[in-house]
Amino acid sequence: MKKLLIIVAAASLLATAATAQTVTTGVGGAAIHIEPEYRTKIKTYVTEKKIRPVTTQERIVVGAKVPASVKLEAVPADWGPTVGKYRYVYSNDRVMLVDPGTRTVVHEID
């Protein structure tokens, strides 16, 4: 019985690891699905366009509100269909997707 529980737990971990590459959980449990090719496009965009990072007194993290003084940038269409409703800020070498209605960071792309 103990071996069976260990096998089930290991299988569950492997299944979770397999899906972790493309599906992440945003604020409030909302799933934000970003395919690997879009993650690459986002990182390339930031590098090629030489996007200047935003600096704030407090670190911008998932779940936090972005200060009103920070300009939210429109998400380019080629970043994928699931992120078009968000805006973004670039801070601490990470692209942060922000819900424009609440200014809350919902996802971090590192």
C-alpha cells in the first residue's frame, strides 16, 4: 500500500511538471496560458526594442498593484491571443502582465 501511494505521488508530480511549462496561475487562480514560442517572442521584443525598465520604490510583483505613476504599455498582438487584454511593465528583468482595470500584476514572465 505504501509503495502504491509513493508511485501515485510521483506520477502526480511528473504530470504537474509536464504542464508547468505552458500554464501558470495568475492572481485569484485565473490561469494564464502562454505557449513557449510566445514567451520567446516576448523576451525577444524586450531585448530588441531595448525597453527601459521601470523603477519604483517598491518591487513590482505578482499580486501587487502597479503605482499610478507607472505607465502601462499595450501588449503587442504577436505576444499571443491570451495576453491581449492585459498591459505590461518591464521591471527587474521581467515582463509583468497587468490587469489595466485594477492595475494588479497578474503574471510574471522571466
